[in-house]
Amino acid sequence: MELQKLNFQDSFDFKFKKDKDKFFIYDTIRKTYLLLTPEEWVRQHWIHHFLTVKGYSASALITEKKIVLNGLTKRIDLLVTEKTMPKILVECKAPQIKLSEKTFEQTARYNSIIQAEQIILTNGIQHIFATYSENTYQFHQFS
């Protein structure tokens, strides 16, 4: 199993398993093994980042939350909450997906429902970080 190195300063301790010819990664939030797709690889890095680097509790992280946008059911990748309020919306793309204005607009549309203070659009290699206030996004260097 050859996994792409992602752009994170820390390394994380992931659990994997193989069933037939497919690989799975353990999700500590959902407490189950999930199919290891490129997007899931990115999401698991962010989950571990928030748990081990930023010190959030597992109960503060929500994955695959359903939202309804323009009558369509969508799922957000990861939401970090503080005191049950949306804090950081993370939209994960596979590493080969180029981040663009179009992919940011998708994340902003999701955030129009969620109303998180911050959003992160990431493909694991590049991370776009923005804060939302007064109906506008301010872009920042990710640290």
C-alpha cells in the first residue's frame, strides 16, 4: 500500500486493515474502519490533527453531517465545534484535485448552511484557510 505523503508537519498513528484487495483506515470518530480513498486519507489527517495537535475532544468533531442545500442533500466532510457551536468547517478533496475558486465556492455554499467561523478547503497538499465575518471571507496563511 503506497500512500501519498501529505502536507502536515506532524505524523499520525493510523490503523489500517486489508480485506481482499481493499484497504481500510480506522476512523476514531465513527469508531469503525472506512474504505481508504484519497479523500478519506486527507480527512483522517485532519481528524488526527484536531485531536492530537489542536487538543480537541472526539465529541467536538462531526464527520459526514448531512445538510440540505437548494433542496439537495449534501454531506460535509468535517466540522469542528466548540460548545456545540460550529467553529471550523473542513472540506476535503483528494490530493490530485486542484483547489480553485470553484471548489472554494462549494465550501462557502456549505458554510451558508453551517455558519462556521472558519473554513478550511484542503486536498492534503494545499490548504486554504478563511474566516467568515460580516458576510465576507478573509483569507489567511495556514499555520
